Amino acid sequence: MALNTIFFIGGPTAISIIRRELVRTRNDEFKGSLAMVLPSVDTVDNRRELTQMLKEGSHEVQCAVALPIALLRIKDSESLLQAVPDRDRCDMSEIDIALMWIKKGYWRVSPTPEGDRWAAIAAVLANGAPNLDEDDYLFDNDVHGFWKFRAAEWSFNPGEPDGSPNGPKVKAYVGSEGSRALVSVEMICGRLCGTGYNFVLRKEKGTWKVQMVFLAWIA
């Protein structure tokens, strides 16, 4: 439980602890944990380590490292991602999502109202969510409105959309210290059909950055 908490906190100390546990236990499951936490500190060395894990890791590690690489938009890894065999064996198509994010770059987001909650959601939309498509309405029920992609950017609209009232939903929680946030994007496609992804964000020099994305639930 302590390691799980450290994993979500991220940062250089968390990376050091998880790497130490990987060496101490020789448990390959920690390779995936290390891959997930490395983007919390964007350095040349961490980018190089992620790329090396993609090149030399097992198929499970290659699947686990795909989204962390995509968070940092490491274009040098594009050919390595394309070369991963049996890409469809990754549980949630992580390789294909990573390739799409790297090719796309970042989505544009129109100016939002002031506040950390708005800025954290905007950072997630700029990055992209695995279960969110540009054709979707993204509902923000906490403020009675929705996000829609039009004119090449995401923008917030109050009230109800003219089209379908159904679609993915977003929730955002900002820590009391104002430097950490959790944003969830949930897509319900039926009674036993749906996915939920959580994004862990950190504010650095006044800007919210996604440091981790992970599958929270699936039905």
C-alpha cells in the first residue's frame, strides 16, 4: 500500500524508490510501475530509459510503456512502437493509442474560465483520453455543461447539447494544496459496457501537466 501511494505521488523520490524495489525484488511487475511513474519527471535520461524499455522489454512491458511514452510525445519511439509484434494483444490497444497521440501532438483547447479545476480538465483534453473521441460530447455535470470538439479545438459550452444527451463524463478533483489534481473520464456504452481512465496531474510553474494515465475500471 505504501508503494502504491508513492507510485501515485510521482516525482524523483518516487522513481528512485520504485527502481530500488525493482532491483531488490527482481519482480518484473515493477518494470510497468517504473514505466508509469517516469513521465512525472520529464528529463532526457527518463525519456531514454522509457525508449530502452520499449526496445528491450517483454511484450507486457512494451504494452505498459506505450502510454507513458505517448504522454511525453517521444517521437523517436514511433518506429519502435510500430515494430511491436502482436499489438492487438495489448489489453486496451495501448500501442495504437500511443501512435495516434504521438502523430497528433496535442489537441487545442479554447480559453477556459479561471481556476485550477478548469485548467486541469483542459490539460487532459489537450493530451487526449483513450476512451474519448473528437465526435463525442464530454459532459461536465458538476457545472451543468459539456465540452465539444469543433473548429479544430475543444471548447466548453454551458447547458445541454443540441444532439445526443449521452456520452462520456468528466470529473475533476484538485488537492487542497493546489498542486495536485485527479481527472477521470468515464465512458458508459451499455449496462455492462464502459471504461474509466484516471489522470494524475501536477502543477509545475503555474501549468498543469499530466504525469500519469491509467485504466481505473472496465465493464
